[in-house]
Amino acid sequence: MDQFAVRDGELVVGGERLSTLAARVGRTPFYAYDRGLLRRRAAELRAALPSAVKLHYAMKANPMPAVVGLMAGLVDGIDVASAGELKVALDAGADPAEISFAGPGKRDAELRQAVAARVLVNVESLRELPVLAAASRELGVPARVAVRVNPDFELKGSGMKMGGGPKQFGIDVEQLPEVFARIAAEGLQFEGFHLFAGSQNLRAESICEAQQKSYELALRLAEGAPAPVKFLNLGGGFGIPYFPGERPLDLAPIGANLSALCDRAMRDLPGAGLVIELGRYFVGEAGVYVTRIVDRKVSRGQVFLVTDGGLNHHLSASGNFGQVVRKNYPVTVGNKVDSTRREVASVVGPLCTPLDLLADRMDLPVAEVGDLVVIFQSGAYGASASPQAFLGHPACVEVLV
Ligand SMILES: *Cc1c(COP(=O)(O)O)cnc(C)c1O
């Protein structure tokens, strides 16, 4: 993967040769996130999208506190999905005015914390409204709310659909008149709408279409809303390429589309800011997972490289995090990337289950015990999205370099 340089036959991560970095970390397996690449990605997005659009980081993609701290200085706001994430975002110094809290099943205590922190709550259920109102009265702090809308359309070409049809996310468009009435009756501070159609989309035209439809829907809903729209979150869903044949997302048409929508919003919804929220696109390509080979076995002619980490740290790379068909993530032997000696080998983790497969019969540099297997595109939905306790192996380390 050419976002990482190669020096002396080794991958360079965070400016350091992989074997030196591994020595510095002190043990494997580990995730390493490259600061320079995180900064570059944020700058590329700023350059491609209109400056009027606010960029939010959806921190569930990578909640490592040091990463959130870096991102807080690069983006306009942080989107959190639990009180635990809210704590990390506040600790990182994110401005509460630009933090929003979405997610189904927010507990009463979490809603109270959100009011006390003065962050925006993306309401996903009528049940949340009286809880927010009670917290607001008790604390003497206004409860800021946006309504997360479950639209009446889907985002085409998404890896995961999170809007349209029956969903646990957001509130169905049909129920909004009642929601607006309740927001007004409870005296909550209405600030806008949140629409999130889906995730991991590599087709610019379908992202543009979803943004347009979301805008039109918000415009229609704004007429009946209890207060002017200050904040219109059009979602995100920008994908990154993982598998052979996948092409990076083309940002140019998305930038043009958002420019047009910003112009329209200036006329239709004066004072409203458009927000895009991205997780994976900010961090996914900046991270690698590094695991050491502890055994090399040949079974009936097939080579197995057995590593000290596997699906317990990197569920996505094993193909068990929502994928329908298992495909290999990009993988290499990070301390032998240039090697001309290559072979077909499978990389498996140490867990006693056939699901623990990191690379299935891939063409790789010939590797030995002690070599470092690298899985690219691992900056999002890695450590925190994996069952680390499964089988009782040590947790992985995470470093920001
Ligand atoms: C998960 C999630 C995101 C981030 O999705 P990515 O595919 O990582 O960009 C953004 N918004 C909401 C509401 C989410 O649930």
C-alpha cells in the first residue's frame, strides 16, 4: 500500500522502520497509526470539500484517546455514540458546542451527562425527550437536540445500510410531527437534523444522491420544525478500498455537490451549517496491524504462518465484522517487503477456531518465525471492534506514531 514508504526493505510507519518501531513498542501484536497520514487525509478532505462544510470525526471508528486528541485539532467536531466516548472526546479537548451524541438505546444517565456537558443530542426515540427535559430542569442547563431522522430512502452501494426501511436508528419521518410537538412542549432547544444513510461507500454518485435526498428531506421537515435549523448533518459513508479491484473514492464530485448544497442552504436555511461526519475515511488508511510469526507449518502442501495475534484483535480482517463474503485485506511481511522470494501462504492467528484467518492463500514474501506480518487499512474498526478477551490472549498495544 503506497501510503507507506519502504526503506532498507522494510515498511516505514511514523517515519520509522518497522523492526525498529516494533522494538520501541516492546511487544507484538500492535496497531500503529501514522500521524502524518492522519494529518494528510484531513488536509485532503479540507481541500476537496467546500470550506463552509463542517467536518466531524465519528470516533467509534478509532477511539484511541491519543488519536481522538489529534483528530480534535484537525476537525470541526466529534461525534460520539456513548457516554464513554463522550468522556474521551471531552478529555481530548473537543469543543462541547461541536460534539454530537447519536445512538439507539441511550441510557437515562448518559442523556443526563450529555445535557450537563452541553453537547448536542441526536434524538433517536420519543422516550429520550422527557428524560432530557427532566435533566435540563434539574441542572438548569438547556438540552440541545437534533432529530436523527430515519429517511424513506436508502444509500445505494453501502457496505452497511443504516437508514431507510424499518431501522433501530433514528425516528421514522412519519413520526416527526409528534416529535416536533413534544420538543416544543418539553421546552428543549431544537437545533437541527441528523441523517445517516450508511457506511463504507466507494461510489461518489450514490453518496451525492444520498446527500441531495437528505437535504431535500431536511428542507421539507424544517417547515414544521419547532425552531430554525442551525445544524444539518448530512451523514458520511465515505469508504476506503480494502479488496482487489476496489478504487479509492473520488472526492471531486462530492465536493461539487456539497458546494451546490451549501449555496442552496444559504438561501433556504439561513444560519444553518452543513456537517459531514466520517469515521473510517479519516483513520482507516493511516493504520497498520502488526503481528509476529510464531510458527511456520506446512500442511499437505499448504504453508501456514501462525502469528501471535488474530481475530481477537482484528475481527474485520478475519472477515467476521459484518462481511458477507470473506476477502483478504491487503497483507505483507513488513520486514521483507522487497523480497523477490515469494510463495503462497495463509496467515492464521493463535486462536483455536478456523475463523481465525488473516490471509487466505495469498502471494507473500517467504517468511520465517520472528518476521512481522502487516495488515494494511487497519486504522478503523480494529482494536476496539474486536473480541480481545476471546481465548484469553494478551490485549494488543496501540501506538500513535
Ligand atoms: C458508524 C457511524 C459513522 C461512521 O461511519 P464510517 O463508515 O466509519 O465513516 C458515522 N455516523 C454514524 C451515525 C455512525 O453510526
